[in-house]
Amino acid sequence: MLHIDILTVLPDLLKGPFDHSILKRAQQKQLVELAIHNIRDFTTDKHKTTDDYQFGGGAGMVMMIEPIDNCLTNLKLNRTFDEVIYMTPDGEKLNQSIANQLSMKSNIAILCGHYKGVDERVRKHFITKEISIGDYVLSGGELAAAVLVDSIVRLIPGVISDETSALFDSFQDNMLAPPVYTRPEIYNEWQVPEILLSGHFKNIEEWRFNQAIERTKQRRPDLLND
Ligand code: 6GU
């Protein structure tokens, strides 16, 4: 079973996303174990300080190394991490391939950055992988970590009830997914494509494949070149 430890100064921000729908059921079915840890619990001073002014001056607080070291050291008593990931806008950009690889690991730790960032020595000595979720800046790594965890967990066999459905996701073959329709067949004179009602499974598959290629060509030609 995949076990994911998340280190954050804002644990409440992360509880919501993991407590609904697919992520909730995956935990109930014991296909994944998610544990959120408050870095503040691993401080040793009476003010429970997790960040401080940066050396050399400049605006913005920096997350201190000691509470993070204490938290990781404590977690390492129980497990050996395959990856210790730091969520940061200057990390490697998340894609389906990274999610696929991480879904096959056993133990992952995810450190959420906040404020101005984290003391560089944390990155140098504790972090094995740095991930960004795109070229824009978030206030902290928590929402990014929720995105990463969702992308990983839904790939674990058994998490999605229809076993094959994750295989047909957009990006899974470097291709976008084809359009989908449901009832009613006609709404405001807008018809569902005839072929989807035909019952010819082979023709439907072919139509979906062609639609996927067309959509990818139109919207994300860069994917076809990879
Ligand atoms: Cl991982 N963190 C923050 N703070 N901003 C981001 C990000 C991560 N990925 C994209 N923007």
C-alpha cells in the first residue's frame, strides 16, 4: 500500500480535499494511507517558530530547517522514503508520467513550502525531488500538494471503480480524451452524435480514437510531438 506523509504549517488547508469522493474512498478501501503532519508540532522553542527572517536581508520569511528535520527524522523511524518531495514553483513541472511513477512507490513524503520558501539546506540535504504544478505562483505548496496527491492516488489499481477508466484519461497516452455525452439524446435540438447510439462497439471505438486525435491536434499539438 502507498503511504503518503505530508508536512505543512497549514494542516487544515489540506484536510478538506482528502475527505471527499475518490480520495476519501481510496483511504477507506485502504488502497492509500494519507497522514498530515503539522511542522509546528516539531518546534522546540516556546513560541513554536517555524520561519524566520532571511540572512542578507529582504522581504519575506523563510521556513527554518530544524522543525522540518525533526519532523522528517521522526517519520523516518517508521519508514524509508522512496521520495521526499518539495512542492515549489521552481521544481520540475508535474505531468502524467511523474504521477504514474509516483503511484508505484510505497512511501512518499511531501513538504509544502510556504512564505518565501524554505532554507536551502533543507532542499540540499533532505529533498530528493522538487515538483511544481505549473508556471504561476501560489501562496503555498498545500494546494499544489493536494493536486499532486490526487493525480497519484487515482492511478492506484482499484481506486477508480471502473478499473480501466483511468487508462482512458486525457494525457494517459499523450492524448486528450474524446467528447462524452449522456441523456437526453436531444436537448434544445442539439443531437448526440448518431454513432454513439448505434451500438456498434468497434465503430464507436474508432470514432472516439479519431475524435481524440483531432482534439489533440487542435488544442495540444505539442503532445503529439512528444
Ligand atoms: Cl508546488 N508551490 C507554489 N507556492 N506555487 C506553485 C507551485 C508550487 N506550483 C506552481 N505554483
